[in-house]
Amino acid sequence: MPGKSKTAESDPIAFKEYINTQTVRIRLSDETDPNSAVKDLDKLFDNLFRDGVRRIVLDMGNIPYPSGTFIAMLIGRTAEARRRNGDVYLSNIQESAKNNFSIFTPLTYLSIDKPFPEESVEDVFQDIAESNQLEEGIPRSLQVAASVYSLNRITNFVTSLAQNAGLEDLELSKLKIAVYEACMNVIEHGYRFEPGKIIGVEMLKEKGVLTVTVTDRGSPFDFYQKQGYDVEEAFHEKRTGGFGLYIIKRSVDDVKYESHAKAGNRLTLVKKIATES
């Protein structure tokens, strides 16, 4: 029966507690410097994912000042968990830690103090999938208010259509991340949370390629900014831009951006659909 499992004294993790076969709660020992244990903690995440764990709850009650390296590791592991239809949940987080996170706004990406699901969410889109077919060469579109409250509706629209279009589960999770980040960037940076604005989302399946186009009339952004975004460097230099685009580029096969004074902004995300040989 799953239960709490103490680790060896040399292991920086104080304990692992299996909530169920796919969910584990972990906590660093009080004697461990969390910023020196990043590689060991990263290796533990790897082992848990390999063993089939998809949801990891990290108790941060004794991590008051996470470094840029520590935060970068969490972001990478959160992305990996979401590709597996899971997540990394940060619980018991201190205000001092939140201040470190907020320097480059990963608060909109990481699951901090959010409840984790007790049940499996494998079929979360099943009830809407049948009514959301994406026919070859015929686009489907959605327009919603540019608000954080619209993000679930947008991602459900995209993932249900993409699922029926034949996108595999791992790539489906990547696409969901990319769409979420693209729309969050529009809301936060393009419209600066101004009410009464609109986001458009269009999907098209054509010749084994799935495209998602996000449109808005907010402020344009520098799509051709420096390549190779460094999360740790951004943390130390207190730079807030670039994180969302970094995640998007790592989640899709191609991304294109156009901005016109009259037509507005268009961000196109491209995913290839795997075909059976």
C-alpha cells in the first residue's frame, strides 16, 4: 500500500509520500541547502517521471529564498509534467519565495498553492471531443474576452479539436502549454489586463499539419529577440520579458509572428501530426 518512504541520509530529500500511484509529495530536509541540492532534486524528478509519476507536490515550507537555478529547474520540471498530462504543485510557499518567483512572473505558469486532483484526469476532454471535429482544410475559430478567466475555455477549445485531429497525448500537452502562454502574453503584455479586449483563436488541419493562430489588437512585441533565453540569467538581471516566448518555442514545431498597424497581431503555432507508417 502506498505510504511515506524515508530516503537515505545522504539524500537531500527528507521524505517521499505517495498520495496514489501517480502523485507524490516531497520535502527537503531542514538541514539541506535547497540551492545546493538542485541537481539531486532534478534527478529525483527524473526518477519519479520514469516510474510513472505525473503529479509531484513539492512542500516549500523550508525553502525561503529559491535561487534562479532552483526556479529554472522547477519551470523545466513543470513543463515536463504537463507534457505527461500532470503537473508540479508548490505548496506551503513563503512570501519571501514568492518575491523571488515574481521577478520574472513564473507565478502565472507554476501551480502554487493550488489543489491537485485526487482522481485521474485522463479523459478530461472526452465529453466535448465528439462535438468538436476539425475537418481537413476547414478552419474553426473562437473569440473570447482577453481575460485570465477565458484561458480554460481557450485551451479546452484547442485541445479538444487537436485531440480529434490526431495529435498524440504528449504533443497535445505541449500545444496546450504553448496556447496558454501565447494568450497569457496577450492579456498581460499586449493588453496590460485592460478590460473589453478580444482574443481570437483559429485552428486549421491541413496536409498533416495543425496550426493554431492567436490574434489580438494589443501592443506588438519583439518576436526576434535574442535566442537562447536563459532563465537563471533573467532572474539575476531582473528581466521580465521573454519567458513566455521561450516556453512557446520549446512546445511547438514552428512559430511565426506578424504585426500590422491596422490588422493587428497574429501568432501562428505549428504542430505536425504523426502519421502511422
